[in-house]
Amino acid sequence: DLVYVLNGPNLNLLGTREPTIYGSTTLGAINGMLASRAGELGLRVQCHQSNHEGVLVDWIHEAHGKAARAILLNAGAYTHTSVALLDAIKAVTVPVIEVHLSNPHTREPFRHTSYIGQAARGTIAGFGARSYLLALEAAAGL
Ligand code: DQA
């Protein structure tokens, strides 16, 4: 069973990007942990990262076309701005689990609104790299 893991802008810099907020684990390491946990859960992950909004939209469509079981989506700052991503999530039947390393609700007011959250099955935020593993567990239960 296929799970798409989609990461948005600036998440390619994880490891060195504001480590006091996002931790020092790289995206490659997170993807590696997800792949190994997926194996234990009888799942398979396909991991992508882009700094470009439309590319993320295309991957949501692709996950739908491949009948993925779920999408784990950390849309980065597009979380708080992107009607296009919200519409893409609404346009497909694949459940989307919103993921954040930090807890946006404890941060600046502009991070308190999530377009993704308005169509997501659920949200996991605030547990650093573990947020992704917790989201994968959630996907396994869908
Ligand atoms: C983030 C939170 C967003 O507000 C921010 O723009 C990011 C990362 C997180 O994982 O905590 O890029 O999605």
C-alpha cells in the first residue's frame, strides 16, 4: 500500500534550517525513517519535496491517480497561503494527513490559519521529525 510523503518549500534545508524550531534531522533522514517504519507496517512510501506550489498540486493529483492510501503533507509556508493546495485536496479522494514539525499555533499569528487543515483528514504537529512517523501510523490505520 502506497503512501505519498510530500514536503513543501524550504524543507529541503532541514538539518540546518532554524534548528531550534525544526530540529537537526535532515529530510533525507526523515525519509529513511519513514521508509523503514513503512516496511514494518506493510506500507511503501514515495517521498517528494518541492519549493514550488504547482509541483505539489501535481503530486497530489498523481497520488490520486495511483490510488495511494494516504498523503502525508507538510506544505511548509504554503499551509498558510495556498487555496490551490486546498482545492487539490478537495479534488481527490485520497485522505491527506497534515504534518508539521513545529506547532504553528504556538507561533506567529500568520501561522495560525491552515488552508490544508480545512480539508485534511487530520493534523499532527509539534513533535519534530516524529510528527511524520506519527502521521504514518495514522495512515496505516485508515
Ligand atoms: C512548518 C510550519 C510552517 O509554518 C513553516 O512555514 C514551515 C514548516 C513545520 O513543519 O513546522 O515551513 O510546516
